Amino acid sequence: MTYQPNPDRYAKMVYNRCGKSGLRLPAISLGLWHNFGGDANHSNKRAICQTAFDEGITHFDLANNYGPPPGSAETAFGEILREDFANHRDELIISSKAGYRMWAGPYGEFGSRKYLIASCDQSLKRMGLDYVDIFYSHRFDPETPLEETMGALDHIVRSGRALYAGISSYNSDKTRQAAAILKELGTPCVIHQPSYNMINRWVEHDGLKDTLKELGIGSIAFTPLAQGMLTNKYLKGTPEGSRATQGKSLKSEFLSDKTIANIRKLNDIAERRGQTLAQMALAWVLRDGGITTALIGASKPSQVTDCARAVDNLDFTKEELAEIDKYADEENINLWAKSSEG
Ligand SMILES: NC(=O)c1ccc[n+]([C@@H]2O[C@H](COP(=O)([O-])OP(=O)(O)OC[C@H]3O[C@@H](n4cnc5c(N)ncnc54)[C@H](OP(=O)(O)O)[C@@H]3O)[C@@H](O)[C@H]2O)c1
């Protein structure tokens, strides 16, 4: 059946300016890291994207390696674009990235000009696109001069392959250096994509959050739900089929008794606010306008709807924030720490 988007979608979502750029992004964005690989059901993928768009979510985030197998999420998204969004390309912000291992040999990962430009071309082909809206350096490369990696992003933008450039999981210091190089080249760093949630607060300790504000760079916080831990999913054990049972990125040791006890306390606060824990976790990431958009993942459409409704209550009292701080303890769940170590 032909998909007809909800005509009221733009009234339902909040759109935030991405740093000092002209780009506005929905407060909630959807990422296709999990649940869009060759091992997942296509009609569910389609339904997740349709539900997101119906909720006013205009931003879809991909990367070369999303799958499994790597590349399959972009291929699936390309099909969905043709099936459901062919008339809506100009309403969408689509991103991709390169940085992690994508193909064999010395040119298949990290930050060389050779890898970034070839990978961007492959991503465009898989999605059937002329351009992506944002292209990211997915991780800092300690062995390639930053000038080369940023020069590749500048070239990708100037050659029309992408409209905006971004970086992901760079620390505050490296972000300053990268942004200065991009500024000099005339292609501003418009967005940074770090991990950030109530139990992974490195962007606060590192100073990155303040740096982004100071430099006028927007931010998109990934894993805002700590891969599902900051939802009501694991409060009473580990449900079958959940990410924690899949032996992928959500390690069972992350779900320690202490962490679950804290998450139950956070859930009590969310209930008092009349929200689900997922909604409160997203509102918390977005508090004070410090983050432009919270980048969620979803395994079913109902999760997208639940998350999108976070925008119905984004405000916190000082007392609520102080109470959250008691339980929002830093846990050792940041799988991306190595990149930001520099
Ligand atoms: N730049 C980078 O290096 C990087 C790294 C990682 C991720 N990312 C980006 O960030 C995106 C999001 O990452 P993520 O998927 O880990 O984010 P997340 O939003 O923290 O976790 C998503 C998972 O939480 C559960 N969930 C979502 N909404 C729920 C709800 N309302 N109620 C109950 N459970 C809910 C689902 O788990 P189940 O599957 O168990 O149902 C879902 O798969 C990725 O798709 C990718 O675009 C970027």
C-alpha cells in the first residue's frame, strides 16, 4: 500500500537549531545502527521509518558499517527511500559516516582521504542518493594528520557529495583543532555526534559539551537510552529478544544489580513526572538546550512513538535534576571511549 505521511507531522515535533548553522533538526532523530541489517525483517524497518516520519522525525542517521553485514542498513534504507519517501527527499536530513573497518586492507578504515572519499561514494551508491545531508568522520584517527581527514570532509562537501560536515566521538581538544581546520578551509563543522546519556556523561567531564556551545557547533547525542537500559525494558529482568540477549553491543555485564537499582529509582522519578523512563532520559539529554537532538534506535514502531512524545515534557525543576544526579551515576558502558582518548 502506498504510504501517506501524517499531514500533522510538523506540528508534533520540536525543531532545534544545529549550533549556529541554518540547519534545524528534530529534537528526536532516528539511527539505523541496529535492527536494519540483512538479519532483520524489511516490513518492520519500513514501519519504523514511516512511524518516525509521521512523528515529525526528519533526520535519519546511518554509517557505512551499519548492518550486519556492513552496508546492509544503507541498502535497506535506500529501498525504503524509493518505496516510501521518493517524494520527500527535500524534507529529510540523511547522514552517513566513515571511520570504522569497512573493507579489507590499509584503505578500509580510520581517517585517510582515500578511505573517506571512497566510502562516501559507496554509501551514496547503496542508498541510491546523489548526496547525503551530513557526512561524518566517524572516529578520530591518531595516525592520520587531522588536516588530511578534515580536508577530505571539505572535499566531500565541495564536490556535492554532502551538504554539511560533522565529526563523531572526538574529544574537546581534538574538536577544537578539527573545527579550526574546517573553518580555515571554509567548510564549517556543523555537528558533533558523541555518546551521551544519564549513565555515560563523558561529554560533561571532558568539557566537550561546553566547547561545542562556545564554538557554535550543534550536537546529536547517540545512545541517549544507553542502548535500551534507560527504558522500562530491564526493570524486571532481561526480556527475550532484547538487545542484551543478542550478544552484540549491549553487554550483559552492563546490567549489574547496582545499575538496575539506580535505573529503578530513575524510573520512579519519570513516573512522578508522568513520563516513561525513555521519555525522561531523552528530555534529560536535551535539557538546557545543550544538545540539539537525541539520536535514538528502535526495534519496533511503538518505541519510536513513545520516544517522540518526550517532547511533550522537556522541562525539569532544579529538585528533579538534583534527584536524578543521585542515581545518574557514571557506569562503564562507553564503548567509544578509545576514540575520544585521542
Ligand atoms: N557515532 C557513533 O559512533 C555511534 C555509535 C553508536 C550509535 N550511533 C547512532 O546512534 C543511534 C542510536 O543508538 P542506539 O540504538 O544504541 O540508541 P538507544 O536509543 O540508546 O537504544 C535503542 C534501543 O533501546 C530500546 N528502546 C528504544 N526506545 C524504547 C522505548 N520507548 N521503550 C523501551 N525500549 C526502547 C530498543 O532496544 P531493543 O532493541 O532491545 O528493543 C532500541 O533498540 C544508532 O542507530 C546510530 O545511528 C552512533
